Amino acid sequence: MIVGFAINKVESARHVPLEELSKYRNINVNYDINLRNLSAVKVPMAPEKVLRIEYGVTINYINPSIGFIRFEGYSDYAGANAEITLKEWEQGKPDIAIQNEVSNNMMARIIPLAMLLAQNLCLPPAAPMPVINFQKPGAAGQTGEKDKFDAYHA
């Protein structure tokens, strides 16, 4: 269970002038997640030591390199023996469940901030946006398709 989370550093930049940004059509968004510098620490929220995992997340806008957004900080994880988990991690045997929980929680907290930064830097969204496809009433019936409501709720 995540009992602490902090962002210590935020960096962002656009490398391309705003006037030239529109000519780039196939911009790839790449995520680089780095969990590092694990330690067992005592925090006020937990009776026992927790596992503190420092992270670095960089969102790169590439093909060509037009910008980046970078976050650094730490996440505190409780629910496992911190000393034993730390030793296993240092031996190259990280607990995959802890890695997944920390990484997913971290991304859930960071992505909304990255979306705001990307918008203010005029970069593409840092996460995929849903595609909305409105159709005229009866359009699905005219093409021979079943109504999606009927397909999912029949």
C-alpha cells in the first residue's frame, strides 16, 4: 500500500519554436520510468519502516525531439518487510507486485500534471485521449451495423 508520495522536481521544455510545431505530424510520446535508490525509512504514518523508492519519469516527445516533461520524487510503500524487500531488490530480485503498484500509483498522480504542462507548452497530450465519434441518429441502422447499445446490453 502506498503511504507517501512526493514530487521533488519538475522540468519541462519545448525544443521547437511554436511556429514550426505544426509541421510535425507523427510525434511519438515515449515514457521512461526509472525506480532507484531504495531505502527503508521510518515515517509517521506507519508503525514499522516502509520502503522508500525514488523515481524519475520522463515523457519524451520524439521523431524529431520536440520536447520533454520530467518528474522526480519518491513513493513510500508499506505492507512488506522493508528490510527484506530492500535486500532482495539489491540482489536483483525486485518484487514485481510492488514495482507495479508503485509505478501505476505514480503514473496516476503524474499524468494529470503532465497533461497541464503539455497543454501550456503546446505539446501533444501526455496520455492518449479518448476518441469520440458522434453519428447521426439512425446512421448505424442504415449501414447494416447493429446499434452498439443493443450489442452490449442485449
